[in-house]
Amino acid sequence: MASQISFTFCKVLHYRRHFRNLMAPTYRQSCREASSKHEVLQRIRNIGILAHIDAGKTTTTERMLYFSGKISSMGEVHHGTTVTDYMEQERNRGITITSASVSFPWRDHQINLIDTPGHIDFTMEVENALNVTDGCVVILDSSAGVEAQTQTVWRQADKKTIPRIVYANKMDRLDASMPLCVDTLRKKLGVEIFAVQLPIKDKKEKFLGVVDLLHLKKHLWIEDSGGIEQLHELPLEESSDGKLWESAVKSREDLIDTLSSIDDSLAEEIIANDSLSSISASALSSALRKATILCKGVPLLCGSSYKNKGIQPLMDAVVRYLPSPLERSNKIFQEAFNDDLCAHAFKVIHHNQFGPLVFLRLYSGEIIKKDKVFNLRLQIPEKCVNVMVATADDFEQVASVSAGNIAVVSGLNETRAGDLVTYSQSTAQKAYKRLAIIKGVTENDAQNQLGVGAVVPDPVFFCSVEAPSQSQQVALDKALGKLAREDPSLTVTFNEETSQIILGGMGELHLDIIKERLLTEYKLDILLGPIQIAYREALQCPEEETITIQETIGSSKQLVEINLIIEPKLDNRKDILRMSSPDSDIQQKLDRIKANIKIMQAIKTGVKEGLKYGPKLHCPLMATAVLIQDIKFGKGTSPPMIASATTQCLRKALENADTVLMEPIMYVEVVLNEEHQSDVSADLSRRRADILNVADRHINRVIQARVPLAEMLGYATHLRYLTSGTASFSMEFQEYQVLPDELELKVIEKETGLSYLS
């Protein structure tokens, strides 16, 4: 018996060693592959370029492409020859309208960069880009510091906890000021600043280069025989550099002191050495990287992109301080999908050769040419016909694109910005289950946490659009469909009362660009109606209504009875629908209905439709809640009938409700010469402006005000007239505010053509 046990044990050991020997190469290979993938991802940087309009985003991007060797010659915005401003409207106007994706190598790293628009009308492009970036470069005009749109994009990045570095551009200007940039960053954005450079200027205030505070070196750009500024690194010496040396040493100590209050390991090193000056550049760089990735502060660099100065150190900072795809704090996609494909669509364009092209950021897995993918929002499969990488509007076909990178795919005819795609429906289900376990939530909640679909801001401007002739109506419908798919902030609806197509946009410029694109790209000389303001309506007090609907459709009897209350929504909860009753029996019935997904979807659809049109001006209702106290429906009643009954009950309640009109209020900044201040201030007052502040900015004045959007129509032209073209302004939506009674009647009369006698 003992010998038999011994023989069996020996066989087990033999097969175990044999199995281990067979598996060892496979195991070692998988480890090598995992290590290789990890190393590749560590060397990728997905970044966005953000700024106020005219701060120099596109010029900076162009210089990055040139100095990285991606392009052989530099274009200029004012010549319309830059790589990323490739649309005709961008080149004619000298502004960025749509985001553009480019990739280039730097210091053994791959930088995938998205150049974004600076104008508030195209903020949706910025939002979509931020959804897929791991870090950002925020560019300031160093003569202006933090401006209105800088604050907007900063808040957008804050919501997504995206690490940032700041680049103070235009240091060649005589009024450029690093202290101004630092001061406005701290005061307006409340952020900790890590100044890692100082500007170097000569006696005539000509910008020559920067001091690298980490290594105490001078970076000077000296023009070569071809007229291109070439970078020269020189040591900073106490004997020859005098005051610059003293300023640099003091600034370096201030930087170390600031970082030591954030980084414990750096503080311990200072205590151990009993000196600030002994801290090495590598220790400082490590502390800066850690603080930046944790969003505890932002490194501040400077340069002049137009003069080709400061670009190489800026790209070095992108590699040193911004995170790789492995280091982002929000790893929800990787947690849910592991090594399976997870790709986030952030942009769609229509190409003459390839058709619709979808830009995808890959968080995990690999996307391969000719493979099928599954759209999580639409719950449908689609085929990747071609897989490409992009340099603005130039596309290079490849066999596949791996995790961490940006792919451009043709063949995804239904996918839109905000959608997630994966390998298959079963892969999606596994991801929901995995994330639900990790987060300790239900699978439905896990699906919501993945954030499938884009959150689109409501338009603030409307206008009607008509085809030049009936024969071109189909062409117009197709063109608008393509434009709306490319631009989620453009809404296209059909008004049944007027039989008109209505465009909704984020501003006058936005709608003007749409008109130009219809003309230049689609050869449609369309007719646009006058610009209209996106008013809202709001309830003054609760209103209760009950409705009973009985219909026979074929042999089926449809019966729905609803009792509901519409009321002002006073809290910040997203849910506008509640189902509650003081009667316990009714409450139990409502709880059963809430568990029925199809019925609840029908009720929600009915509520959404019912709140689309208010009683005064057919404007959407805002800040309105719906409380369903009871709902009954007969056996066999269809969900569409329940949705229709809900909508009818709401509209009947609104007929008797007391509502007010709400108008959009904009935050406006006007930058102008002092001599024009009184004229512009008086003009703003006539426009019902609430002037908040008048500040100095070097030789200019900045007027900050809250102004109703209705009063800002055509303001750009009027401001040019008032100031002889020397002033500029920017504005962004702030909130909705009750329209005064005397103006409400005028607005209703103007919009409807009906006069009201008081």
C-alpha cells in the first residue's frame, strides 16, 4: 500500500514538473508582453490644448509639429496655412472652429494632441476633447493673464480632474507679464502655481529665452542663417549673470518651499540635508510630476510661440509632468473592461473618400481593420471598414491601433460623439458586472457610471432654415443630418405649427458658420430666418390635473387614468419625476410600476414631451418637477398610449398654470482703451447690463458685466463702430433670469405677432 502511494505521488510530481516546463515559456512570454504593453503606455501622452480665443493655441501646435520633425515647414494662422486649421472657414477667419487631432514623437514618447477652439460658441468641441485627454496645456496671453474663456475651459477640466500645465505665451510683447499671469491664476482660478521658468529679456525688453529653474540653466534662442530661432542651453553663472542668477536662485527656493508643503518625501529630504539649495533637479521633477498628476497645482512655463521660443521646453514639460494613460486617476474604463476593447468616440467628420469617420480614444484592447464592434448606447454591432491615424485632415491607414492611442475609423455609420464601443454585447455585459462588483452598485448604476452618450448643452439661439427650392429640400435634410452628427451642439428640429426647420446653436457665430458650411461644402444657398433667443418658461405655483383616456384600437381597449401635480423644482436633483402617494395601497401599486422598465420608460417619455412646450410662448419648461400621485391602466394598454396620456395630462395642467418667461443672462467682458470706456459703459447700461467691475489691464480697461442675451444681438458690429475697431469682447452663458413683466408682453408680441391689451 505504501509503495503504491509513493508511486502515485511520484507520478503527480512528474506531471507537475512536466506541466510547469510546458507552461513556463508561455508564462514568460505573457509577462514580457504585459511588460512591453506597460512600457508602451508609459510613453504615451494624450493632451488637449485649451485657451481663450487668440491666445496662440494653433500657433503653438504648429510649432510643436515642426520642432518634433512631424512637418518640414511652419504655417501661420494669419496666412491660413496651419495644419490643424484645415477648414475653409477657419482659414478665412483665422480662428479654430473644430477640434483637430495630431500625433508626433518627442523624446522617445508619443504625444497625441487635440487642438481645441477658443470661442465660447464651440465649447462642445472642448468638452468632447476633454472626455478623452489625460492632461492639458492651458495657454495664456501673457499680456492679459486669465481671460473669460480661460476660466470656462478651466472649470471644464476641473470637473474631470484633468492634470494641467500652463504656458504663458506672447512673452515677446512689451506688455507681457509673468507676475500678472501668476496673480490672475491664483485669484481667478484659485490654483497653486509652480513657476518652473523665468523669462530672460535684454535692456530693451526683447524676449531672449527662459531660465530653467530646476537645472539653473539658460535656454536662449538664437537665429540661424535660415532665420529660424535655434535653442542653445547655457549654464547660469553667478559671476556673469548677476541679478538674473539671484532672481533664479530665489525663485527656485520659493518653488521648493511650495512643493515641500505638498510632497512629504521632498520635505523629508530638505530636513535631512538642512538646505533648500541641495535639492536635486530630479527630486524636484519627481515632486512636480506627482503634484501635477494629483491636481494639487500646475507648473507654469513661458515663451513666444510665434517667435519660435519656448516650444521645446514646453514639450519636455508635457512628457515630464503630465500623466500617461496608466496614471490617470479616473480608471473606470480599464476597471470595467480589463484587456477587452473599450473605445470612446469623441468626434465625427464626413470625408469625401471614406464617408463618416469616427475618432476614438482607446482605453483598453485593440481595434483592428475589418473587425466588428458593439455600440453600447445603441446596442448594435458595426463594422470597422478602415482603421487610420490622423494628422488633422490627413489620414494614414493602418492595420490596427492599440490602447492609449487615438484611432480614426470608417464604417461606423451610427456611432456619435460620446458613445462607447467594445468587442460584443457579451463583452459589454461582462464589463457591467465587473464594474458593479468593484463599485458595489447595481448593473444599471454601473452602466450609468460609464457615462454612455454625450451631455449636450441647450442651445441659446434659434433660427429657421429653408432650402432655396423644393428640389433641394432632400439635399438640405441630408446636409443638416451630417452637420448635426458632426456637431452635437447643433440641434435640428421641425416646427409642426410653422412647417419650418429650426436650427439651434450656441451663438451667432455658430449659426453663421453652419450657413457658410452649407454653402461652401454642400453648395446650398439656404435662407436663414432672423436670430431668435432661447427663452424658457417656469412655473410660479403647483398645479394639479387628472385625465382619463379611453380608446379602442382594433380589438384592443386602451384605458389610462393619471393624477399628477406639476410644481416648481426647488432642489438641485437631476430627477424631475417622482411617483408618490400618501395612500399605502396606491404607493404599493406605484412601486410595482416603478419596477416595470417599459412602463417607466413610457412615463418618462411622456413627461419629457409634456414639458417641451410652455403655455405662453411654447418654450421648454425649466426648473419644473412632476409628481405622479396615481396612475391606472387597463390590461393590454400599450406603453405608447401611457406616454401619450402622460403628455396630455401635463399639457392640460400647463394650460391652467401660472408661468413666467425666463431669459438667458450672459457674463460679458469687454477689453477697450480708456478713452472709449464711458461710451461703452453707457451703451451697456442701455442694454440692461449689470456692470460688475471695471479693472485695469496694463494700458487697457476691462469691463465685466451681466447682460441679457437678447440685448447682445449684433453687439460685435456695434462695438467696432463705438471704438473704431480697437475693442474686443467675449461672453458666456451664466443663468436664466425672470423676464420683467413689461418686457414679457413685448417679447410675446414680437414672437407671436399678437398684441396684448393691458
